[in-house]
Amino acid sequence: MLDTPSLVADLLREENRLYTVENLQVVLLNTRRRLIAVQNLAQGTLDTLLVSPFVVFSAAIARRAPALILVHNLCAVAHKLC
């Protein structure tokens, strides 16, 4: 069950740590907040990411997910987090 921000962060932390550019993912959940899928929606540049709402919602509709969580990494290089 993914019902807190910390659980979602724990799920994706290691994968997102590897990205060197901005990345947007959607976590698709069922009505009981159980994971259906994680999908990469867009990849940007070092400090910019553009994504259409159509892309976000079409992913949820295609998987028939009644709930979604957007996950955005902060590129460590761009934000001097290293």
C-alpha cells in the first residue's frame, strides 16, 4: 500500500538517484492504493522538463487507474545537491 509520501519516495529513490536530467514519472494506483504500475512520462534537460497534461492523464486512463501520484526528481547536478 502506497499511502504516504515516504513510501512512494522509498519505492523510487534509488532509480531516480541515477538520472542526470529532470525526469517525471507517474505512479498508478488502484482504489486501495496498491501499485498498478510506474511509468516514465517525460525526460527533460539538466534543469527543464515539459510535459502535457494529456500525457499524464492518458497513462492513467490506459491502465484504468483511479489514482495517480506524480514523481519528479531533482537533478542533483543542476541543483548542486551532490
